[in-house]
Amino acid sequence: MGDRVHGLGMYSLGIGDRFAHEAEAQLVAFVKAARLGVDVTPVWNKSNREHLVVGSEPVGVREAADAAACAVGWRGTYFVDADHITAATVARFLDPCDFFTLDVAGSIGRPAAAAAVEAFCARHSELTADVEVAGINAPVAMSRETTARVARHYLEAVKDAGQLYRLIVARRGAGTFLTEVSMDETAAPQTPSELLAILAALADEGIPVRTIAPRFSGRFNKGVDYVGDVAGFAAEFAADIAVVRHAVGTYGLPADLKLSVHSGSDKFSIFPHIREAIRQAGAGVHVKTSGTTWLEEVIGLAEAGGDGLALVQDVYAGAYERREELCAPYASVIDIDPACLPTPADVRGWSSERFVAAVRHDAQEPAYDRQVRQLMHVGYKVAAEMGDSYTELLAACRESIAQNVTDNIFERHLRPLFIGDQQT
Ligand SMILES: [Zn+2]
């Protein structure tokens, strides 16, 4: 049995560090927020997919996080998240992680047995007509048909989440880790109505879920801005917050349950709406940003010029040749138009400034190129295959990289989400 786990707090940000060199630079951003009186809990997340691509082990994330906390003198809590794990992949995460993101997307849509659907509807007669939820004007649209449809579509996934949760409990002890349930990597968004029924089912299954990651409307592509109806997202997000709070009160879920936004890096157009919604509701949120730090390594290397620039040009060339292979695992979260990509020969001719301008996410910059940025996002496999020649350059270009990593997390993520425009 491990120690009992702390809570996540109101605000938390998931950060990823694919090559385990940037944890300290990342944590400095949280220190800057704390100095402004805004406590945000860092959560290092790395999915099995990323470990497989990089050839790393979950224990390495724990070691990097502990070392960074020590080096920076971090006094707050922090977590290591087994991101998007399943029963098949959880084993090596059990010891080093204290946050588990149960990915049940694979069993969403596997039809539940008619008897199970029937039993769920009978148990939840409160979900067979519209539900008044504090904090939103219109009631959440529910009917027996809706509840039966959600049950048929999601109960199997919830059952799988329960099995996986209990497997982790058996190994680590209850109350020694935080549980997230993720449903984001799936084709269709979940409406507030669906979220309500899903939360009821998770409570029935006895999962003390602390964060829930629905698939929201719109595209949450990796490393680039939100694509979709921003006003629609804002309304949906506010409704989801209200539904979460209602479910906590009605179904006895943990009081600090909050929404988790996956592929949350760089969603600049919706950050003000997320901030406004949580502020108005007095709610918390978890935002996962993961791969964006790898792109800051790319930018820092390009800025350093010389070997650094040559290396990221090589990564681009490799990623360009292997685009389909690299994008395949990210199909639902990447939108690249190959016709719009510059050729590797073009990119070889770029200066440091030109390369940085293309990749750094500054929408005001005319040379910013979200096609190139997305391709570089999935291109970390090419860097991983370079082995030591990549990580040695990370060490050599430490200064320019660390500055970019810290600024990206602090200025482009923590500030718009949790701090606002107050003076530094
Ligand atoms: Zn996700």
C-alpha cells in the first residue's frame, strides 16, 4: 500500500516531456504562477504510445519529475500520469505513476446487453426526463430513449474502466492514486446529456473519478489552435461543468471531480472561454498539453543554429518522407494537408529565424505554418531514432531550449488559462 494521495487542486496542467530533459524548465513556469499567487498542480503525462515511440519507460518520467521538484525546490504536489492506459498496457505504469488515465475509447460503442441497458434505465428513472441542473438555463435534455441509447453505447466502456480501476487498486491500494476516465479519442463528441448518464454509470461502477475527459465539439488537433465553433464550445463547456457538479451531488462522485481537456496545448481561441467558465462556476479544470514541449525543443534547437538547425531540418525531412506512418496513431487529432507542406529541400534552405517563425505558435506571424508545426509534432519518432545525437544536442542547446519551454507553458498556457493579464 502506498501513501494516501493528495488531490489535484482546482487548477492543474498536464505537461509532457518526451525526451525527459525539460522537467525543470517546465516546473519553473509553475513556480512563476505560484509567485503570482496562482497554484497550479503540474502533472507529467506520457502515454504508452509516446513511450513506445521514444523507447522510454514510465519510471523515467517519475525520476525526471522528482529530480525537477528537488532542483527547483517545488513544495507543492505534483503527479505522474499513466496517460491513456488500458488493461493491456498498464503494468509498467503501476509503480511509478500516481495518476491513471483510463482510456476506454476502444470499447465505446460496443453494444451493452439489453438486460444491462434495461437495468440502468430502471435504476436511473431520474434520467428518463429532462434534468434541471443548477448553473445552466435550459434543463439537460434527457429521455428514456436518450438514457437507453447512452447506456447501450457506453456501459461496456464503463465496465472496462471499472475492471482497470480495480486492477490498479489491487496492486497499489485504494486511495493511493488519482483516476481519470478519458473518452476523447473517439469520433463523436459527447453532449452534456451523454456526459450526465456516463457519470451516473461511472458512479454505479464504483470508480472514484477525479477528472473526466469527454470529447468536446470541434477539432482538438495536436499543437495547433482549436478548429470549430468557439461560442458553441463555450456553451458546451459551461454546461459540462454544471453537469459534473450535478453528478457529484446526485451520485456521490468525489467532490473535486473536474473536467479534463485533452490535446489542450495551444487552444488559444478557447482558453479565455475555459477561464471564464471556471471562474463563473468556481470550478476547477485539468488541461493536458503534452507534446508542445517537444516542439519547444525543436524551436530552441533551430534558434541555436548550426548543428541544432541542421538536426531539426533532418527531422523535418524524415517526418516528411514518413508522414503517413507518423500520423496514423494520431488520426483523430491531426489534420495535415500534404499539398501544403514545404518540401524538405525548401526547409533545408531556411535560416534559424525562418524555421522558428514557421514552427513557433504565433498566429500573428505571417510565416507561422500550422501544417509544418503539426508534422513536426508527430515527428518526434524521427528524433527518437537519432538516439544520443539528439539528446546530446538537447544538452548542448540547453539555454535556448529551456527559455522556450518555460515561456510556452507560462505565457501561452498558464497565463491565459489561470492567471489572466495581471502584471508579472
Ligand atoms: Zn487524450
